[in-house]
Amino acid sequence: MRIWNKWIMVSSFAMLFLLSGCLLPHANSETVEMYNADGDRVGTARLNETDGGVAVTVEVEGLTPGFHAIHVHEYGKCEGPDFSSSGNHFNPDGKEHGLLRTDGPHLGDLPNIEADEDGNVQEELVIAEATLKKGKNSLITNDGTSLIIHDGVDDGMSQPAGNSGDRIVCGVIKHDSQSGEKEEAPTDPTESNDKQENEENG
């Protein structure tokens, strides 16, 4: 009887472990620093690869209380004060803008986020069908993309951006390794001395 109970307990733990593994995010993740038009850091967005797309945890402060549009834009550039350098919405499939449109949405269209009475936002969103891996829907290939918060609300229908108002917060979504810069490994000063000594000794 004890052996049977022990077997059930071990099997239960194994099943829980396997199920929890299915719910965990993938290894691919990025942290995006978010800045306002004055260049002040106002929070972060943490991106994690999941089976359903890219999960985004947005933690930002300093907004006007109420709802704000948030989108992924096509270029990984956040040049203030208007952030126009980020381009249009990320839209690899050439669809119309708006979560309410049958011929949409853009891949970069997201539900509005809400700032509390202190202007703080802490929300979790999912960029459906996006990925942090290579591919057409990747947020980090080429020069990356950007995450933009607007001062207005996305109405989910108007073209090309839901009548969302000015771009007020921006963060670049880009893998660090894409810069192509590699830090040189520190050299050992004794190596050149040893080489010179060996050459002198023939």
C-alpha cells in the first residue's frame, strides 16, 4: 500500500512539473527601456516569447490618468520629441489598422492601456503571432522595432493609427547582439613578452 501511495505521489509531481513547463515563457526575452519626449526614463516593457505570441509586461509612470493607445512601430528608433523616427505601425502582412476591423489588425496593434490616478501603468498584453526569433513577424530582426505609447485612445477603427494622438513614450525593441559590436577580450601582457623571448632564443 505504501509503495502504491509513493508511486501516485511521484507521478503527480511529475505531471505538475510537465504542466508548469507548458505555461512558462520561452527562453527568448527582452527588456525595453521606455523614455518620454524629454528623454527621461519612465519605465520598462518586458517581452517574453510564448506559444501564442510575445507577452509584454508594461510598467510605466508619468502618464495622464486614463486610457492610452500603445502600438509596435516598424523602426527601432526613438528620436524625440515626436518619435516620428519610429515610422508607422509594424504591419508585415499589409492589413488595415484596428482590432475592431475585419480586414485588420496590424501586427503591432494592441489594446489600450490604462494609467491610474497617479499616472502609473502596470499591464500585461500579448502581441499575437509576433516573435522574438527570426522571421517575417520578428520584432527584433534587422534594425528592430519600437513600442510607442500615445496620449490619446485608439478607437480601433480609424486609419492609419486609430486617431491615437501624439506619441509620448517610446522604447526600442532590439536584440543587443544586433549592434554587431563585440567587446574585445582583455589581452595578457605576458603573451607578447613570452613570444619575444622565444624569438630571441631561436
